[in-house]
Amino acid sequence: MAIELLDILSASTVVTTILQFLSGILVCRKCMQRKSTENVSAMPFISGFLSCSLWLKYGLLTSEASVVLVNIAGTCLMFCYTIIFYVLSTNKKVILRQFATVLLVLVSVVAYTQYETELSKSIEILGIICCTVTVLFFAAPLTMLLHVIRVKNSDSLPFPMILTSFFVCLQWFIYGVIIQDTFIQIPNFVGCVLTVLQLTLFLIYPGKSSSGPSYKLLDTNVIMS
């Protein structure tokens, strides 16, 4: 029974996470229509590439097929989104510098895991790095939360994507509990807490705009574990 539950949860989590990754297509499509990225930053996609790549390596070390599958898709998509932003951006040097920094971090971590002879130690160190990167990634929208509290208006928050993020985090947290993987549990528990906090703001500060929210898709979380 437990194995069947894990299989169902695994399949559901993979599908919902990949669908969430695909939301970046909407951002890129808008930029392609304008033929410019304007003031939209590529950093969420570049950070997403780093996070997915690290979790991919973690999944390979721990032989977790679901983690590997999700992050292969995530790494490829985030890389493609970054390329699109690079082509459309007028400030290509910034994107190159950001991507080079991320690539340096990634190469350093992968090199460490390759030369570390003790597998359990490699998993522990990489798990800590993955947790840290993901928690920092989740913390990025906190500035938006402060803005919502200051203006007492939740129009700038993307309700559908925050709700989706909550369910994705919750699924990964439960998955981590079932397979007893603390490194998967911790960042997704933090993700659940932060998304619940964001959803609570919709009750405290209802939107005032009659024409719908004016949020930017790139201001939302992307789950990588």
C-alpha cells in the first residue's frame, strides 16, 4: 500500500512540477511578442537553472528517479528560457555575468562530488547546498510581500501560481517524508509556509483592481526539488 501511494504521489508530483516549470513559456512569449525583455530580469531563470542542476545531481547520487526526471526537464527549460532572454535582452553582459557565476558554482559543486570518495558525505554536502539555494530562492518574493503589506493591496500577487506552488511544495514535502529524505523535506516545508503566508494576504488585503491583477510572472516561486 505504501509503495502504491509513493508511486501515485511520485507521478503526480512530477507532472505538477513540470507544468509549473512550463509557466516560464508565458513570460518568454510576452517578451518575444514585444521583441524585448524590457525591465524583466532573467535572474529567476538563471537561478532556476542552478537549482534544477544541483537537484539533478542530488537525484543521481541518491538514485531518486522522480527527482532526476523533474530536474532534467527543469534544467533544460530554464536553460532555454535563459537563452531566449539573452537573445532579446539589450543588456547581454549582465546575463552573461550572472550565468557565468552560476556556472562556476555548479562546476565547483559537481567537481567536489566527483572527487569525494565517500558517497554519504557527498550526498550530505550536496543536500545542504540544494536546501540553501532553494530556501534562498523561496525567500526572493518576500520583498513583494512587504510591498503588499505596505500598500494593503494584494493585486500584485499572482494567486493561481501561488496556489499551484503551495500544492507542489506540499506534494514534495510529503514525498520527502515518505522516503525519509530531510533535504527534500526542509525546503518544501519552507515553501509551504511561505506560500500559505502569501495566500493569507489575499484574505487580509483583498485586491482592489477591477481589471484583474497586474503581477509579473517572474516574481513567483519555482519549485526545484
